[in-house]
Amino acid sequence: MIYREAGDFKTSYVDDNQTFPIRFDRYGYYVALLIAFVVVPFVVNDYWVNAIFLPFLIYAIAAIGLNILVGYCGQVSLGTGGFMAVGAYSVYKLMTAFPEVSIIIHVLLAGGITAGVGVLFGLPSLRIKGFYLAVATLAAQFFLVWLFNRVPWFYNYSASGQISAPEREVFGVAVTGANTAPWAVYLFSLLFLVLCAMLARNLTRGSMGRRWMAIRDMDIAAEIIGVNPLTAKLSAFAVSSFFVGIAGALFFAVYLGAVEVGEAFGIQKSFLVLFMIIIGGLGSIFGSFAGAAFLVLLPVLLKNVLVGGLGWPTDLAAHLEFMIVGGLIITFLVLEPHGLAQLWRVTKEKLRLWPFPH
């Protein structure tokens, strides 16, 4: 078999501590990046980008952010939709106030603004946890949606209350607005996903990630050994909200183009991202990708197979989707709390030991 560690030795601690220590995994990662950046842009069309690739890329960023907070730091959050709305409205205000500044800077600044808001709403985590923290973040969700609906300044006093992304270009190619090419918006979102995933991977493997996991496993013991709960929890809220804010900015500016906060960033959005990390796997960057891919592809698959192929009513297919997702959440919580990521890890272990799997 190809998937072997025999002969794949390390001569330094740096080599042994790299993200993909097994050569086969490392080459697979390079091949996946090469296909994503070089092959896919030439073969995608408008349907594939808008139905599959853009939702997957953006939701994966949001799932990575929420996984840092819930999976790595153990702080329950039900306010992801509200924080995505902060990113969306921040990038809208920046795009309209500073049209000469690059859209890339606007998206990053929107993530920074969302990080500040996340720290503010993360302050209750210093005194409460578990169910009560979930209720506090849920209150943040409803408050933020109410705020963006009720304060006209956020939507530039538009009569409809809707915000629309103006056209912006990167290197002369439009990435927002009505005249965008599918490959351009795909590459723009892919670039942010790759950078966010690399940043999250390095943060979770470093000293900051170890502090988060110490707080998650037992906060009292972590404090005894010198971990400051204030900085650990608030940094998790800040980093998580930064990624979620970037996802919200891309969701509005690149994917939808025009949104109403109540419809686009309601409580269902918070639960959708939470279900992604539960099914994909808590405390795993790969699990964030797997959960986002699963919940983006499932509705498309059911629609094409059941509605388009078998002629089922659309509402019946939608109800079946809810049943499947609900059943999978219960199954994973009971049988495999670490989700699809753990199943992938077990599969790789069996491949490494084949033909003698344990």
C-alpha cells in the first residue's frame, strides 16, 4: 500500500511537528490545493459556483471560527448568525464610506470589527458557562439582528432596509456586484478560506491553542497551572468572531450581493453552522470542512435526485433533509461525538496498519 510511514523519518523537531508529518498526506494536500486553484476555476460554471462552491467556502470559514470557540475552547455559542451580520454590515459600511480602499482590506477590517464585538459579548463567559453562556450568546444573536433592523444608519437610511454590495474589483476583475465572473468570486473566496484555515491550524497547534484546550477540558485545573481564563476565553471569542465576521462579509458581498438581516442572518444560520461542526467534528479543522461540505451538498443532492430525478414535491424533500440532519446529529452525539473527522482518522489508522487492522 502507498499509505505507509516506513522510510518516512524525521531528523528534527520542526519536521516532526509539521501539519502533515506523513508524506502521503502532505502530497495529497498539495495536489488538492493545485486542483482548487488551477483546475477548478477553468471548469466551474455559474450553477456550480453559486450552488456548491461559494456556500461551501464561506460556511467552512464560519465553521472554523465557531469550532475554535466551541470545539477547542469549550465555550458554547448560539450567536454565529448575529456575528456574521456584524461582518456583513461592517463591510457594507466600509465599502460605501471608503470606495477607494481594496475590498480585501474591507473584508479583513470587517473581521476585526466583528472580533471586537465578539470580545464584548464574550465577557459573560468569565462568570457563566454551559447552558447559561448559550443563552447569553443567543441573546446576542437576537440583539444584533434587532439592532441592524432598527438603526437606519447601518443600512444607509434605505427605504427598504436592504443593503446591496457595490461593485468592487481586485486586479481589475470584479468580485462583487452584478458583473462578476464565476471563477473570480470562487478564487476570491478560496483565498480567504485557505488563509483562514492555515491561521487557525497554526493557532490551535501553538501555545494559544493549548491554553484554549486546557480551559475546555477543566478550567479550574487550567487556572491552577497558570492559564489566565480571562485572556484564554476572550482570545477564543476574538479569533472565532474574526473568522465568522469574514464569512459574513463574504456571504453578503460576494455570494448574495443584497441581504435583509432578519432573513439572511437569523437564528437558523446560527444553528446551521453549529450543526456543521457537530457533524464534522468538534475540535478539528478538517471536521469544519467536512461538516460544511456535508450540509451544503446534502440539499443539492436531495433536490437533484428526489425532486429532479424522482419527481418528489419540493417540500417533501426539504422535510426529508431536516430528518436526515436531525438523525445524524443524534447519531454522532451518541455514537461518535468527534464526528466525521474521527471516522476519517480511524480510516487512516486502518489504512496505515493494513492488512492487519485492529
